[in-house]
Amino acid sequence: MPTVWHVGGEDVSLRIPLLKQLRTRGFDVGAVGSEKPQAFDAAEIPYWHYPLHRGISPLADRRARARLRDLFAAHRPDVVHAFDTKPAILATLAARDARIPGRVRTITGMGYLFSTNAFPFRMLRPLYCRMQRRASSAAGVTVFQNRDDREYFRTRRMVSTDSDALIAGSGVDVDQLLASRPDTDTLSRLKSELNLDDRPIVTMIARLVRHKGVIEYLEAARQLTRGGVRAQFLLVGPLASEGRQAVPKSAIEAASDCVRWLGRRSDVVSLLALSSMFVLPSYYREGVPRVLLEAGALGLPLITTDMPGCRDVVTSGENGLLVEPRSSTALAEAIADLLADPVRRDRMGRAAQRRIAAGFDLRRVADEYAAVYERSLAPAA
């Protein structure tokens, strides 16, 4: 079977479950990223480091591309599969330079560049499009995680219809998530430790940046709490250091009478198991938000925004509700609707679990990517 390398940035370890699934199908797997190697060492997956600068730096990008080209030329993987915006461009071009036969890239959303209409970002979009056209021409297959992104690329001739594919996210292991759900006694102890009572629990998990809708969530919780709605609101996630996009700690503390901020947690499955619903009011151009898949797999009704990626997971009224982006009022109304109807919440939660198991399960995604790798190698056969 071919050797497949996954190339990403500082969170390429998120691909470890997919790499493990590919390995069970006979692929020889490896990874390249800009994070530390511990997670790959534990998974016994070969890993190589390269320097990746997140900001705009042509010199740093040239160094990264050269390092990737040298790695590919030295080790000769059969397939280089790149994820995320910069790696999907740099690694694909480097793989072509190194004459790697199988070149695959996944567009994991359009990012903040397409999540704001601020003038500087609008001016950068033509450059983004030019770079994506170059990378598409160098790739054997460009994979999209949602329909909106694929349509954007197609209508602007940034990819040809005979060299693209649609695969919904990187997959979640539904069976493993359900098996890791703690028992009733463990959940009771956690609830006591967090001083939670018997009111319904509304949970949001995200990096604390504005474009994830954190401010809107805080305001919606404030509106509902002060309006006498009976619920408890949890916010889980680390503070960020992304300039003006970072949500200041003071904003979170100002809402402490309405929202419990738990910071970064390692017991996310347990927190979701305690919750009555999951909320992600993101207005970021996501690929497919993994946290929505995990919450849905655990049987929670989902409230999210009518945005690309998010609406690929949620059908409003079926397995959750879609709300207008950037609207704390619309978000508060959706939360209030589900809080008022436990039967509807339960029905939507079961529908969410079925939806994730049918369309986003890790094994299905691994099968689809295995077919893509065969397709990318076909011209060289």
C-alpha cells in the first residue's frame, strides 16, 4: 500500500485518528507539522517538524516550502496530503517540486479572510485566489469539507470540477465517543465539583476569539438570565492571543454572574454528557466544526449559525437550530425555544446522533480518503 503523509500546522495531531484508520487499511502513514512530537510518539506515527509562520511573511513561507520539498525528496512518500490554508498551498507546491506522484489537499474552510468585510482583508482576497489556483493546478485532488467552499472555488475557476471532491470533515469516532462517556456516578461527582444544580445546562466550547461568537454567547446568556430563564451557562476554552480577535478576560469576567467560564478542560466528553444542548454561534468560515460533530455524536441538540460548514452539520428544526450570525438576540431566542421544550430537545439530540453517525463517522471518512489517494495516484499508474 502507498505511504501517505499528512501535512498541517500547529494542530496536525488532530489527524491522528484518521491516520490510525488509514493504517488499519494497510497504508504506511506519517505526518509533518509545526507542533511538538509527543502526540505522534504516543501513537507510534513517524513525524517531522517544519517551520510555519501563521502571519504574512513571504520569506518564512519560502523557508517552509524549501524544508517541505527537502523532506519529500529525501523520504519519497507516495501521497502528500496537506490540510489548512497555508500548508494546503505550500506543501502541495513543494510536493510538485519534489515530484511526489500523489498530491492531495483539503480546504478546511475559508478562514477569517472571508469572515469579515474589513477593507484590508477584502484587498487580500485576490492574492488568496491566485495562490489557490496555483496550488489547485499542482494538486491531483482538492478536497472540500463543505458545499459552499467548493462552489466558491468552482465559480471562480480556482479548481476544476474533474479534480475536486467533497468529504465532510476529518471524521469523528462515534463509537469511541459513546464508550468514553462517564457513568452516572462520575457525572454526579463532576456536577457537584462544579457546583451545578438541576437546571438545564447550555454549553459552548471554543477558543476565546470573537469570530467564534463568544461575545454573542455571553450577551445571549445575559439576556436570558436577567429575563428569568431557568438555565446554567458554561463556556469552555482557553484565552487566545490573536490581537483584536482575542476576547479579553475582562469581558468574560463581566458576564460571570450569568456564565461559568471553565477555561481549558481535558474532560470535554464529560462536560458534554452533563449538557442539555450545545451552542456554537461562530461566524468564522469553518470547514466543518469538529466540536459540533462531537456534541452531536453524544446526542446533544445543536444551536449554531447559518454559515458554511455549520449548516452542513445542522438542518434547522431537525437536529438543532440555525440562527443569524452575529445576533445575540436570535441566539437567545433559539436557546429559549429549546429550553422551553425538553421533548423537542431530546428528539433533536437523537437526530443529531443519527446524522453524525451516518455522514461524519471516522470510518466512512477514512474510506473516502482512501479512494481519493487511489485517484490521485491513478495518472502515475
